[in-house]
Amino acid sequence: MSQSSRPTSPTLQPLDRWTAALALGLGLAIGAVLWGGDRGAARVREFNWQGKQVGAGDRALIFTFSRPMDRRSVEENFKIDPPLAGKFSWAGRRMAYTLAEPVPYGGTVFQVTINGAKDRFAQTDAPTSQPFAGQFQSRDRALVYLGVTGEEASRLVLYNLTRQERQVLTPPELVVLDFKPYPEGDRLLFSATDRRQFEAGQFDPKLYTITTGINYAAVDPLGQNPVSTDPNPQAGLLRQILNSDNYQNLKFDLAPNGETIVVQRANKANPGVDFGLWVIQGDEEAQPLDTAPGGEFLIAPDSQSVVMAQGQGLAVLPLESGAEPLDFLPQFGQVLDLAADGTRAAMVRFNNDYTKSLFLVTNQGTQRELWRTDGSIVSTIFDPTQSILYSLVTRLVPGDTYQEAPFIIAINLQEALAAPETEAPSNAGVKALARLATQRDITMSVSPDGLALLFDQIGPSDQDNALEPRGSDGKPVGDSQLWLLPLVVAAEPGIEVELPQPEPLPIPGIRPQWLP
């Protein structure tokens, strides 16, 4: 009788024993870390503005810590030099310091320190966090204008106020008619016609972009951490965006997102019938917007709709062919500016007594008359905080000859809305900033940090020379001076401050625009 077989226990091979021991050791190590926690000193792991050039669109310094922090100790030991007012907010281990005002431009280097902070679970009153030191820099003050003399005539010129550097951007064979900066300041969108055609009295503008040589995201301005393969972007790179083969290109606007362009166009063969808006999305071909024709327009802050004078009012239209209007405001005839967050708009009402009224219109239904004049309301601009409205307005000069006297006013919107509403504007919060030479063809631009205002003063030409640059009214420009007006805002409502005087810039040009 044969002996029955028995099952035998499996024998661990040397490799199996080594693997099991390694797994056990790793498990014990992980368990020890989880049980004891992170015993290293708390520190700032990330600072979002470290080594960067920041502008008006950058509003919050964000710090990520390695451990939960004692928030009060961090806030009490947080310093910025030079100081920037702001407020703190927290989300777990992340702290944000949101600025009350945009960073002042001028290439200033700001030092940020947090020394003496503690983590939340510290068992001592002594600091337990590693000292932190960081830095960032504000952008240079820079503007673009249309030249009027010499080789700059009818060409776009970039002027860096901080460095006192000037550079002609567009080629001499193009006569620039209008332009708008892109949101990052790296390019300009402009309309221009061929100089030879212009000199022959022909007007056939095309749409172009050109680079400024600025790229704030290209490289760390403080010499660390390059983040781009193009640290030295080239200025003057020209690209045609829209031709004029069959359509004449008229007014245009660039959306806040920098991706959408809206152009008003008329068919050269049949302008009375085929006239309206066209939309360019990114690098796609221009497409007509199927909507009723209208007049002046602005792209809304959402970059998805446009506000246009249409019929006897203002229509808010989606940038989609055939879509129904989003809103219609029959009491207003012109939109001058839209606040960046889309909550406020500056509009003009044309009154039956031939006066004009400047209105503040909000998305909550408020319609408040701010100013009324027997002259004109030329332009308005919201400041970066959207609490002040700068307006270029005129009044009629008494006499037999029709003349308008222009001046710039600042309207404190908080004071204007707090004043009792009456049948006529109370002029609450209105302050005159500058009285200008008697003319209407004036362009003004508020700096992105809200600290300065640019405007031009154009001298008429003695002769109608086709080669001379033209103002927005189509008349030839004899000479022109750019002016800088520092903006001073009282620390508290009702406090009077001495108004600064405009300062002439050593620049002969027209239509100045600050770069973002």
C-alpha cells in the first residue's frame, strides 16, 4: 500500500523575503510620518508674483504655506516696501492679499517680507515659520501715439516714459488712421491705408496688427526663472488681419479678451444695402453679423456682446448672427464707456431742448443723470476702481460765432449716487480738472493705475495739404502737443485737495493711448 502524499508549506524565496521586508519598512515609515506630522519649520512654498512684472490686471498677492498657519501672526508680520494698501483673506493654507488700488506703474521694485510668523499648532510663542523674502516689479509707464512730424508722421510711435525711450513701430508706407492696444500690451490693432494711395486722395484702409516688443510674461525682469523661449520679443512685426478687396473697413473695436474683433464694413458695390458689423474670432476669417445696421458701437466687457446705437436707442446684441437683442435702451443715443466688470455704463441722452445729458446706467436698473450741457459730451472713461468717471465735455461759448469750450471733469460716482435725485443733475461729486483750448478734436486716456491722464492739443494747419496727418474730424493737423495730467484723489469724500496742473510732454503727436 502506497504512502499518501501530504501538502507542503510554500517556502519564501530570498527575493520574496527582501520585498516583504521593504514593504513593511516603508509602511512603518509612512505611518510614522502620518502619526508625527510634518516636523519641518513652516515656510512659504509659493508666491504668485515672485520675480514678475505686474500691472493693473494683477490684484492679489497669493502665498501658499507648507503648514496651516496662525493667521494673525502672519498678517501682523506681513510687510510690503513701498507700502500697498489691501486686505487679507484665507483659504486653508493659502493667503491672499488683495490690493485696494492697482500697483503704481513706473518700474518700481517691491520687497515683500513675512518674518516672525507661527504655524497654527505651535506650542511656543516664539516664531516657528521660516522668514520669507520676495520681490516683484511694476510695469513701466508707456504710451502709444500717432506721430505728426518728420519720419513719425502718420505712424504709430511707442514712448516709454519710465526709460525716456521712443520707437517708431509702423512702416513708412502705411498711413495709420486708428489703433487699439491688446490687453497685454504686446501688440496693437490698427487700421491703415497705403501712403501712395493716401497722397493720391484715395482712402482704402485695411486692418493690421503690429508687435510692440513688450512681453511681460517672457522673462523674469529681476533676472530669475525665465519662463519663455522668447525673452527678447521683436517690435514692428506686421500682420494683415482684414483686407479691403470688396468691402470698405470703417470703425472697429477690440474685445477685452483680445480674441474678438468687430468691424463695421460697407460693400463697395452696394454700400446702401450691404452695410453692418463683421466679427473676427481669433485667427478665423471675418464673418458678417446678421443684425440690423446701426451706428457707433462698443464690445461689452464679457467679449460676447456689443452695445450699438440702433434706431432710436441703444441695443445690446450678442455676437451671434440672427440672435435676438439682449436688451434695448430707447432713451439713450450713445454709449461712451463700459466699466471693466460690466456693472456700469456711461451713456448719452439727447434732450428735446438740444442739450445733452451724461447718464450712469447700472445692471441693477439705476439710471442717474450726472451732467447736462448745451455743448457736447465727447468721451468718458471709468477709472480702474470704477468709482470715478473722467469726462471730456464742452459748453457753448456765448457769441455770434458757434464755438465750444472743452474741459475735463472728474465725477465721484459714490457722491453722485448718494445725492438726492432731482429733475436736473445736482452736479454732486463733479470737479473740473482742466480747461482746454477751444477745439473738439481731443483724445484723452486714463493710465491703467489711475494716477495720470493723457490728452492732446491739436493746432490747425494753415493749408489743406494731403500729406499732412489728419485728426479724427478729418482735418489736417498743423502741430500737436501731448499733455500729462497727474490725478489726485482725496483720501476721504469731501476733503479738498489741490489740483495739479497739466504738464507738457516733449512729444508732438495725437491720439495718445496708455499701454495696459
